[in-house]
Amino acid sequence: MTRAQAIKNYIVEILTTIAQDYETVNVNFLSSEPENYSLDKIPTQPKIEETITGKRLMKDTYNFRGQKPYSSEIAVNLSNMGFWEAFEDKIYSNNEQGILPSIDGIQNIYCLNCGSMTKAGTQTCEMAIQIQVEYEKDNTNELSI
């Protein structure tokens, strides 16, 4: 299983606890229908540090986007903000409890910022939060050239 698939599965587990009517979690695709989500990898420098023993601390960064209902009603927009707060809280809580995605060498997963609106239409808006996964990789068996 790829790291992206493991993150997607992990997010689905979180959504089942905090969202009652989510539709689906896609990868690199967000439809215009409300309550669907997309996990998109952000190109970043993957290596954080390398130790003398040959272990590397690596990172993957993702944009987790969601299509949410949107209107001039304050209650709707507060509900959207509450969803992202709950998502961030669940990630933090899971880290504290050692509940992490199924990735070899994973150290932690965390949110880099709070969920915020990135686009608004007349009835829906796109919101996103960036998440980062840190994992250890052993490169002692790799050939060096």
C-alpha cells in the first residue's frame, strides 16, 4: 500500500467519526457536490534530516480539500469551521494516542494550519487544510553512487 493510500484510509476513518454525511474521499479530484473530499500531494522537499547511521527522517505534505455547503447564513459557515476544527482536534488526539496511518516508520501526522475557505460559489465553497506526515526511512540497504 502506498503512503497516499494509507493517508486516505486514515482520513476516511476520521471522517466516519466527525462527519455524518460525507460522500467520498478522492485523490487529486474534488467534485462540485458538497461533502466530498480530495487528498492532494503537495510537492515539497521530502527529506528533513539524515543521521550518521543511514536513517532518514522524511515528510510528505498533503492538501486535504473539501466541498462544503455555503451561504450567507452564519450557522452554515460556523458549521464548516467546526468541521475543520474537529478534524484538526482528531488528528492531534490520534497522535497523542499513537493512532497513526499504516506507514512503515511513521513518526507522526499533524495539521500545518487550520482549515480555511479557498474558493466560494453561490451554494458551495472549497475549504482546505494542509497535513504533514513524518516517517523514518532506512537507506542503509540502498546503493550509493
